[in-house]
Amino acid sequence: MEKLILLVEDDREINQLVKSQLEQEAFKVVTAYNGEDALHLLQQHEIDLVLLDLMLPKLNGLEVLKQIRSTKHIPVLIISAKDSELDKALGLGFGADDYISKPFSLIELVARVHAAIRRATQYAVPAEPMQRESVAVDSLQYKDLTLDMATFTAKVEARTVQLTSKEFQILKLFMTNPRRVFTKEQIFHFIWEEDYYGNENVINVHIRRLREKIEQDPSSPQYIRTIWGIGYKLGDS
């Protein structure tokens, strides 16, 4: 079944170039040049994925993303050249799944779209990239941190924490492999299931946001530790 992509980009040349490339990959594409039209198209069509520029007329991309996330869980890939806005889109509760920095290659864009579609259609529950439990488990626990597999939430002592899909998968990766140190490249490979392009911002933002949610003091984390020069691991076990 053909997947329908909503492409929201106000630069008409880029819009048509990306649309043409995606259609060559057998995707159906509807396009918008501003945020208001994008929201109208989301109401009119069953969209499978959104490619969203952040610098849009009428309604900016962050507002569009916020409204998408209030009702839908479809993949949203950000297209932008502004790192500060990307940081907000990925990490501050807006819920973007990934981003592509301008200028970008069409090959990379198509690869990321395919990967996001594959994740959304094949993995209704976050995949277990390393260990696989021989029997289903309801939760994972480390010290006072509990990960609820049914509700996709974490509990720190008595406090319930809502997680995004990526935050849940990252925390699950650490908690099912408590003795392993993961590099940023490995985390990207296991969670995003695609090639690592060397931009660390997407990992940094998700780790920082996750720490803000589960750590008593994010500047001195007890659950997600930084192993300098290597990557991250769960606690000090």
C-alpha cells in the first residue's frame, strides 16, 4: 500500500524537488507551503509521515508540530537549518522523531523517510535491540527507576514520568543491557535503525531531555551516566 507523505516547505524549488524525488520512490506526496495549509491537509488525509520545515509563514513549524502531536502519533521529520529550533523540536516536548539539516542530500532524506516509515509500520512496540526476554515482562527496574512496558511510562520512586517513543526506547536499551556502555553511534543505530551520519545533536537532545525527566539532578545524573570519550551507560553497575 502506498504511503502518503505530507511535505511542508515554503521554498517552492525545494518543495518540488523533494516531492519529485519521493514520488520516484513510489510515495504519494501532498504539499503545503505554510503551516495553516499543512494542518488543513492533515485533517483531510490519512497522512503516514510529515516532512516539516520549521521556518514557515502563517504558522511556524513548531506550532504545527505541537498540534500534530496533540492528536497524532505519525512520524514527523524536521527539515531545518536552525539548530536552536531543532533542539526545541526534538527535545522540549514537541515530539519530532528525527531531523535533516539544510542543506541536505536527497539520498539521505529518502533513506530517513524509508527508515521512519519502516519503524512506524513494523514496530508498534519498541524493538528490543540487544537482549530479548524469553518471556514477556511487565516492567524493568533499576534502583528506584521502573520502566512500565505496558504504559510506556517511567516511575522514579512514586513519581510517574511520561516519555516520548524515542525516550522510552533509549531507556529500555539501557535497562535491558545494564552493564554495557553504548556509543552515540550504537544508540543511533539501535533506536533509529539506520546509518549514523555523524551529527550528535539528535542523541544529545534526547539524552538531556530524558535526564531532565528521570534524574533528581540532571547535572549529576545517577541513572544515565556519561562515560567520557565513549558514550553512555546505566548507572554504575
